[in-house]
Amino acid sequence: MSKPKSNNAKTISVALTLCLVCSVLVSAVAVGLKPAQIENARLDRNKNILVAAGMYDAESDTADDVAERFKDFDVEIIDLSKGSYVDDEALKAAGIPDRNAYDASQATKNKALSEDLGNNDPAGIGRKPKYAKVYVKKDDAGKPEMVVLPIQGYGLWGTIYGFLTLESDMNTIKGISFYEHKETPGLGARIEEPEWRAKWSGIHSYDENGNVATGVTKAGTPKENWVDGISGATLTGRGVSNMIQFWLGEQGYKPYLDTLRKESGQAIDNAAATQSTLSAQPETELAAKRPVANGKEA
């Protein structure tokens, strides 16, 4: 009895057909899920903004609570170099058709919307967006009650993304949150813990001369108006410190914050709280070194 001849062409045809069907199904699922993924990303972003603003309770708040509270914030785009708001007409001229859809992180991949920091890059972000999205909550008189600022910088293993909230004086830190990073679980990843984040509340951003006057110290070496680092996570702390000092500095949001203070007739007045800090150590203590991933937490 003769054996049946193998039909290679038929086998290949069946395999290709199966691959094609599977590809179509996977593509259809991906397209179908994309709106939900975008919505979940938006919800997570808004939740972290509320966390930084002290307006979110993880134990009881729902997605509806997040959506309702986020309505209290105005979404603004600012020109980082000028420290001023950018209207829709100017945004469109710059190539940004929708302020709500604008993503500063994505803008760093566009040379027209960002600038190369070269060697002047303590936060390790490579390129800085020309425009930044900020979230402003105003009081009944229409004056800023708080402002939430997106921040990012290189930690030990990769870029850390978060939000920093300043109170109405545009100097006192109200809260901070971190929503994306690659730091070591149990060590650098502890920057997410509420207990550590709470240490930032009440810290002054600037001294009486307008210089950045805060950051993260090495664990066990407390310094007034600075946040004590996490034991075993020196490089992560250095990365957070560099990030904070960069975004509060002239390259970051300082021109914008100076503008808000000027418009409201406020001045920085916390000399007593920061003078000992400044005399003890210059603000560039950690910014002088960029964190380099070496496979170990110090």
C-alpha cells in the first residue's frame, strides 16, 4: 500500500490562511480596545493629578469621583521660556491643534516642539518641550488656588514621571505623585509610598532670592527644607532631586511661577525657613551629578 504524498503547497496555504485570520482578529481586538485604553490612561493621569493635589482617597473614591473633581481644574498650555499661557490660535500655529490632546512627553520627539538640552541636562531628559501642560485650580475670585505641574527625570533604571503641586503662593509644595517609573521594588520604588510623598507637603521651593532651595538628601542626613532620602536608594533620590530642581528652575516652570506671583502681587517670604539650608549646602548638591544606571541601588 503506497503512502499518501505530502502536499507542501497545501500545508503552506493553510498556515498562511491561519496567520492571516489571526492577524485580522488581533488587529480588530486592538482597534476595538484602543478607545478603552485611551480612556483608562486619561483616568489614571487625572487620578494622579488629584493625588498630587491632595484631592484623592484611594480607599473610597471612584472613577466618577475623579471625573467630577477634575472639573475643578483648568487645563492650560504654557510657553516654558516665556512663562506665559498660550492661546488656541498660537497653539495651532505651533502645530498643536488640540490643547487637551497635547502630550509634552511626545513633543520631545518633535524637533519643532522641543529643544536639545545638550550638557545642560541635570534631569537626564535629553530634550525639553517648548510648551508644557499645567493644571490650575482657581478660587472663587478667579485666582490660582493651586497649580499642578508635570515633572519627569531619570532615576536609576529609567525615566520617572510624576506631578508636583504648589499652593497659591507658588512656593509651598502641597503634594507630589509618581505614576510611572522603573525603580527597584522595595527600594527606589518606595517613592510611590504615601508616607514618603507626605514628607514633601509644606516644603518651600525657593529661598528669598528666588533660588531653588529644596531636594532630596542622602538617607540619614536630614537637612532643613529638604526631604530625607530612602535608605538603599541613593541614586533614585538623586534622580528625584535633580528632577525637582530642574523643573522648578529657570529651564522649567520658574518663569511661569514668577509670572503668577507677580500677577497676584505676592513675593517669596520664607527666608527663616531656608537660610540655614542654603548656608549648609548649595542647591546644586545633587544636580551636579546625573544618575547613571549601574545595576545597584546605593
